Amino acid sequence: MRRGPHKLALALCGLLSSLALAQAPKVVITYATNPNYPPYDWAISDTAYDGASIELLTRACPPGVELHPLVFPWKRAMALAEAGKIDMLISLRITPERSQFLQFTSHRAFPNPIAVFVRKDRAFPFRQWSDLRGHLGGYSAGDSFGAGFDAYWRRSLTMEEAPSMSTNFQKLLLGHIDYFVSSYYLGLGYIRSHPEAQAIIALQPMISEQDIYFAFSKQSPNQRYLDAFSQRLEALDKKGVPDALLKKYLLRYVSNPTAKLP
């Protein structure tokens, strides 16, 4: 049975469309995150990450997009994103400074409460930020805490920077600082995976209870995918995926010796 001209034209158009799609270049989105922030994310090599953020990013990624990790120190990664040399940063807090060069998803990636960690034998009363006055604190390079605490500590507290969470916890154990401000889940992972850190506790209440997000560099041509990521993050959050991933990767980090940070 012969096909009519119309059917032949439709078949030819379909074939050409299929060929065009097959030959179309795949969209590659480069991303980076904090290489020392378990259970959210941590570097497992010079070219790869592990953690809850990585799985959530993969699940939220739109079809036809390939994700390519770039591993750098956190402050360096943010500078590269500002220069448009990295498309995307994942799992970070919204701040006015970061908003100047990043476009954040409209829906959160994860909850990220911030805590004050101290040695049990050197704990002090803590009900409000002002109770930290007169004590020497520590924070990790590139960290931001939200809820106005960043401006407050710079104006009213004495805190010194260290390159990583591990360094700060060691300083805390040695008595070189009185407290360390960091992510509650991050600190929990460290305490549970380092026997000597059982001497450390988190004070209540939390410094802040704000969320963390994914963000595109405003210099990236791939920021057109921002809405797609936002919609997928919202759908995953409604199913309880972010909280489940935090529990999964906290256990993974604590139980898997190869996942430990130095």
C-alpha cells in the first residue's frame, strides 16, 4: 500500500526531528559545593563528591542535562561562581552578599540549623547570642549562618577563622577556642565518627533555623534551568526526601571509614 505525500512528509519530518535530537549537544552544568560539609556533601577525591546534596541534585536535575562536579576549597568555589566559571553552587544559605552574584532556587534544598558547639566540661549558659560575649569562638572559612548572626558576630563577638570543620573541632578539644559555630548536622556527623569528640556537645537553642538552597551563577547561561530545579526540589520536599537523605548520609558518613574527612 502506497503512502500519500502528506504521510511521507510527516514521516520525513519525524525522522529529521529524531536525527536533530540525537545530534544536539548535551547540556552540561558544572557544579561545586563545600568539600567539608557532611552529611550534606564532602569530597571523596579531587574530582568527586558524596553526600545528601549530591543525591538530591541528581534527583532534581531536569532530563537532558548532564552534571559535572568541580572540587575546590569552598571560598575558591564561590569566587569561581562569581566569575561565571562554575554554573552552580549547591546547598548554601542565602545572604545579601551571595545574592549579588547568585540566583537561588525558589524552594529550599535542605533544613540547616546552626548550633554552638562546646566542650562538656567548659560549657556555659547560653540563651541568646549575647551570652557568647567574653568567649573566643571559631568558624570555618566561607561559612555563613543567617538570621542576622553574621553581622552580629562581626560587630559584637570575637571569632576566628579556621580552614575546616576538623580544624575547629580540634581547636575546641585543645581549649584554643571556647565554642565553634557550625551546622548542627555537620557537627553531629563529626562527633559520632570521632571517639575523642564525644567530649563535645551542642548548646540549645540553635543560632538559626534557616534553610539552604541551590543557586546558579548569574554569569551562567544555564541559569535558565533554575525554575525546573525549583519545581523538582519542591516536589521532592513534599515527599520528605531531603530529611530522609540527611539521615541516610549521616549514617553513611559515620559508618563508612572511607568517607571520613582527614
